[in-house]
Amino acid sequence: MRRPSPQKLLQHNVTAHLAAHGISMDQLGERLGWPQTDLDALAAGTLDASLDQLDALAHTLGALPVDLLEDIVPAGRPMELAP
């Protein structure tokens, strides 16, 4: 089985983090201050995230950047959203 693209892994893991904590993509966008085009690309699994974007996502989601690119979202790690 082929490994998903980094963009798809990012989409899947961010979506999983959001769903686990009842946060919408719009709320995430407000916290990040990103343009709608970047949020749309993230939601579609086509965002070529920069390291700065990956770091901002991870910080906002209370995760490590590597967590957002792994095949499986680590279980048991508490997620706290940054203000």
C-alpha cells in the first residue's frame, strides 16, 4: 500500500485533531489568521505547507509538527489548543 502524500497526511491529522476537540476549520483559521485559500487547500489535502505553517498549525493544535505528518495520530497525548 502506498503511503499518502504529506499533504493528505496533514489534512487527515489536522482534521482528526479538530474533530477530537470539537473545533471547526473556520475556528482554526481564525486562530491562525490564514487566508481562506490556505484553509481551503488544507481541507482539500493540497496545501504545500511551509515549515512556518506546519509549526503554527502544531502550536495552535497543541501538537508537535511531526504529529501532523505521521500516518497515525498518536493516542493518549492530550491536546490543548493555544489561545
